[in-house]
Amino acid sequence: MSNMKSYDVIVVGAGMVGAAIAYGLAKASQRVLVLDGADTDYRAAKANFGLVWVQGKGYGAPAYQKLSRQASALWPDFASVLEQETGMALDYDRRGGLHFCLGEEAWHQRQARLATWHSQAEDEPPCTRMLDRTALQSLLPGLRLGPDVAGASLGSMDGHVNPLKLLAALHKGLLRHGATLLNNRPVTEIEVMSGGGFAVQAGSNHFHGAQVVIAAGLGSAKLAAKVGLDIPLYPQRGQVMVTERLQPLLPMAASGIRQTAEGTVMVGLTQENVGYDLHTTSSAAAVMARNALRTLPDLARARLVRHWSCLRIMTPDGCPVYAGSATHPGAWVAVCHSGVTLASFHAGPFSRCLRQSALPANLDFFHHGRFDVPKTQ
């Protein structure tokens, strides 16, 4: 193994999280190797809804709310630079985001929940407001709302982007800055080397990295255990439907419904704890379609063109995990189910932390040690 090619950082995983981290590291002139998994891997990016979302994020976890706000604030400059560097349009739009409320009770529940959410991070300015039906209709004068729509919450920091274009641009960007990206190289072993750094095995290939960042989605738990990191993860199925291209209908992003720059309308997402089952179901399709039509009845004229599913990467509390190994310094893990929203953070502040080999105090909450709660007898 003495002739292994050496890198400053090896990033395990080329999905939304790993690609953003690698892009940020490569921009800082780090010698970066990105190892992508097999084509058959469970890839969360396939079913990403494309929301850059803040409102309601981190309910009961102020650190996550603040992180989401930070990422949203970074997004305009992040998107602009990435588009300039790669020549690829991301279809990023930040005109705010809506959470439609079906029925008066749902509207009041949403109002109460967001009031509590704001109070959990008192040092942050309000970024949402409630709109009754009249105010919502004034905001969207050309949109026909279903009779059950009582109003919506409006988040000023919310927006959306094309997630597939974002991932492609991150790959192009990291390559442009000199990183190496190897596809179909699932990592099978990570070993600490006596002379320092890590030996990473991907099939018959061996590589050396001074640092290693594990951002392999649902595969992260098994790999993290090799460097002393115990990360509890589980899959959550999300199903999505998309219509044919339509004339402009919904001018801003909404939770569960968004019209893309191409004109298609995405409807979803479900939250199903069914293990690694990737099947789509007619029951989920019926629920998604029913709620979409109750909100925007004009969608009844649209033709459905695709229905698919993918698996989210979930932790027990739904919040990300960012941690360095106490037993194997230089080994890091980064996992979350909000790779689009947090892409600006991963490419910026988080990659800078890795270059300094230290995570700041504001990320202490995200250490996996928060799950080490003794079980009562």
C-alpha cells in the first residue's frame, strides 16, 4: 500500500451532502477525492423535493432552526457563485414559501406551532406570518384555491431549486476546482494508518487521505463505526408525483406542492417508516392527489406523468449529525435529510471547519452523543 495515491481529504459519498462538502474543500485548494457509491445505492437525491426551507425546521431544536436560517441566508450568494463557475442554471427562486392549511382548525394549529417555534429561538427575528384566506388570495390573485383552504403560513426565507441541477453543478464545480470524483466506488473499509491518516478501500482500489469525511447517506452508520462513531440512522420512504408541464400556476414554493421552472408540478412528500421498501403505493398516491386537489383544484386537468419513491436519511430526532471521531482524529461524519437547504452551509462554513480540523461550539448540539441516553430499567 506504500504507493497509494494520497489526498488531503477523502469524501465518502457524492450525493448532495458529500458533493457540497467536497466542492467547498476543493475551492480552498484542498486535494480532494470523492468516492461515489454503486448505481444501486439508495440515493436520497432522486426524490428530493427541491425546497430550500426554513419555516418550522427544528421545532423543539433551536440549534437546527438557527442552522437552517444560516443556510438560507447563504443560499443567494452560494447559488450565484456556483452558477457563474459552472455555467449551469440552478432554477433557484427565493420569493418565499407557503404551507397551505386545509380547514380553520389546521390554520389555528399552524399559527400556534409557528408561534412556539419562533419562541424557541428568541434571538432570531420572525420569518413567518400567517395569512387568512383573504390575504392569501390577495397574494396569489390569479390562483383558484379550493374551498377547504383556510389560509397559509408564509415563510420569507423559503424558496426552491432544481435538486438534480444542483447536484450536477456541485459535481462540475468540484471537478473544476481540481477534485477527483470516482463513480461506482463503494467504500468497504476505512483503516487508521500508523504513519497518520486513513487508508480507504473501495473494491480493489486503495487510497490514502489525511482526513476522511463520511457522507454516505444510509451507508454512513456502518462506515462511521469503523472510526469509532456510533450514528443511529434509519430510512424513511418518501413518495413523489409529478405532472405534465403546465402554464404558470403557483408562483412560489409550497410545502407538498411546487411548480418547477419547466412547468411541471411536483406533489408529495410522504413520510413512511417501512424500512428499505422502495415500492410506490396507490394509497399514498390517492392521499397526495386528494390533498393537492383540495388545495389547487385546477390540477384536476393535469396529466400525471411519473410517480416514484426514495429513502430519506433519518436520525431519531430528525436533526443532522456532525461529529469528529474522538478515537480517530481526522475522521468526520456528516449526515442529514435536508441536503438541499444545507448545501450552502456544507460548501461554506462546514468545509471551512474541516480545514481547521475543529467544529465550532454552535455545532455541539449535532454531535451523535445526544442519542446516548441511558435506558431506564
